[in-house]
Amino acid sequence: MTAQLDKAGDQKVDTTAAEPPVDHSKRRKWLLIGILIALPILLIAGALWWSYASTHQDSDDAYVTGHTHEISARLNDTVSKVYVQDNDHVVAGQLLVELDPKDFQDRLDESAAALHVADDQRDSAATSVKYAKTNAAALETSAQGAVTSAEANILKAKASLVEAQADVPESIAKLGEANAKLTKSGLDYHRYAAVWKQGAVTTSQKDSARSDFRVTTSEQLAAEQEVARAKARALQAQEQVKASRAQLQQAEGQLQLSGAAGVQTEVNKKDVIVKASSVEQSTASFKDAKVQLSYCQITSPVSGRIGKKAVESGDRVEPGQALMAVVSDYLWVVANFKETQLERMRPGQYANLRIDAFPNHKFRGVVESFSPGSGANFALLPSDNATGNFTKIVQRVPVKILFDPSTTKGFERLIVPGMSVVVTVDLKSSDTTNMLARERTKDVDVR
């Protein structure tokens, strides 16, 4: 107890003596009740957190990405017309830029004309082959027949020569016989003429002897002529043999000529091959000119949106010059998970995606694949742990996550590559057939 003095110095009444004593047991009771109530809540919350943390892995090191197709010219030409503007949506095969086709159309027409000429030359060469082949066959047949005929004529001429040569001795023998008769008839005639003068024979006998002399003279003259004719026939037969042999040589020359015609046929066949090669070359030139002309029509390789447009009508472009980019409609998420988070992560597991640009919309996806190396492995200057002091650093591995198309409806034109994403993968889920198959089909159709 304490006493208090007023300002006047008088002693006041002690008021502390009237305060009740503090009840510590009641305070401990309420504290115990609070602990008993909070403990189950904390245990349940901890169990839920542990259950969630053991079956989920998340990362805020993620972003949206996709295929960006750089559109460039393949020709050195002037832009005739541009059909799109920045941010326009295009479909695969849609015309983007048209170049002036005049020069390339002229080249195509020129190559088409050259191809036509080459075709005609090849056809003409093929016709020449047919003609030469037919002509060679005809010449060979004719020459072979001429050789056979000449050989037969030689045999015939030789037979005639033998016969003519056989007639010569016979005619000479007949001439000798005629000479003998002429000599005898002449002697008889002169003898009869001598004794007729003496009257030893009659005139009739003398005339008969003279007549025999004249007949034998004629026979002798005929025999001489027959000898001359026989010799002439023999000589003629010899000449015929020579002529037949000359005819055989000529026929054999024609046969060789037919062989030369066959060689000409082979030459013509080679010419056909050359002309066919010329046709192939002209065809290749025509196709190349056609392809070059097609390059004047620059189309979109995929469906997507236009970006980085850097071309206008009238611009002079060169091969490889970037004109614009087409960002494909097919997008996905790349999440860089720590290597310590990948123990139970597998392709086909579901993932919740929260894009920073649309925090109030829940996107869903599926793990498609893992990168074949960590980010450091593909860096411009990868680290070499074998040099210097080594400090272990947890690496991050890029994981490709596909969007569920049902959760991106209405956002197709709003989601763009580069957007930041928070990814949470459900390790206990799995869908390796349905949605993944749909996304792969979509990937193939778009690209």
C-alpha cells in the first residue's frame, strides 16, 4: 500500500488497496483454448501445402513463344504491290507481295520457244534415224540380192565360157575337115578338067566335080566363119565373166555401203541422244524460268500475323532482303525449370498457365517435351567447369508446354510471343494421347 499527498501536503487515502488481484489461471486457460483451436488449422494447412507442393512444380521463368517466319525476296526486282499491313492476319498461301513479272515472263516465253525448237529437232533426228534405218535395211537387202545375182551371173558366164571354149576346137576340127574336103574336091576338079580336055571324061562329070569343089569351098568358108564365131563366143564369154565379176564387186561395194548406212544410223541415234539432252536442258531452263516467275508472287508460308513490315510499292529489293515477318498462330510456352524440379516431371502432365497480361484467366496446357540440354549448354559462351574454380549452380532446363485449345478461345489474337507466364505443373496428372495428339495435328496443319 502506498499513500499519496495532495498539493496541500495532506495525506490522501490509499486507493490501491481497493484493486482486485489478477487471475493468471484464466489467462492461461484462454491461451490454451486458442492453441488448441489454431493447432489443427495449422496442421491441416500444412498438410494441404505439403500435398500440393509434393505434386506440383512451378516456375515464373517462362514465356510464350512460337515460329517467326522471316519473309524475304528471292529475286532482284522492283516491288509492284504490297497486299498487307502491320498486324494483319494472313492464312497460309495468301499473297503478301508482288514483284514486277515482266522480265521473268519474257525469260519464260524465251525458254518455252527454245524448248519447242529442241523438241522439233529431237523429233526430226528421231525421224532421220527411222529413215536411215529403213534405207540401210533396203540397201543391205538390195546389195545382198545384187551379190547373189552377180555370183549367179559369174557361174553362168563361166559355164558359157566353158561351152564356148569347147566349141572352138570342134569348129577348128570341122574347119580341118572342110579344108581336107576342099583340097580333095579341088584336086578332083582340076584332074577332071585336065582329062576332060582329052575327052577321057564327060562334061557332066567335070561339072559335077566343079560343083563339088564349089560346095566344099563354101563349106570351108563356113567352117572358117564358125571357127571365128566360136572364138568370138569364147572371147565374149570371157568378157561376160569379167563383167559378172565386176558386177559382183559393185554389189559387194553396195553391201559395204549399206553397212556404212548402218553406221550412219548409229550416228543419227547419237544425234537423237544429243538432241534429247538439249530438250532436257531446255526443259530445265523452262522450269527454272517458271520457278523464277513464281518467285514474283511472295506468299505466306503459314497462317499468322504480319510484323516488322519493311517494304512498300516501288521499292527495289534484292535476294535475301527481309521484307516482313509472319508470326505463326501456333504458339506454346517455354518454362525454364530448375534441374531439381524435373525428377517426377514427364511429358503429358497437365500444367496451369497464368499469363501476366491476363491474370484473371486460367489457361491450361500439357508438357510436350524437354530440351536436350540446359540453357547454359546452348549459351553463346558455355561455361567450362574444368577451368578455374568450380562453383556448383543449379541449372535450368527449358520445358515445352502446349496450350489447351479449349482454354485459349477468344485469346488467339491476344496472346503473342514474349509474354511472361507463371507455370505450375501437376505431377500426378497425365494425358499422353488426346490433347497432345490434337496439338501435334494442329502443329502439322499450320506449318
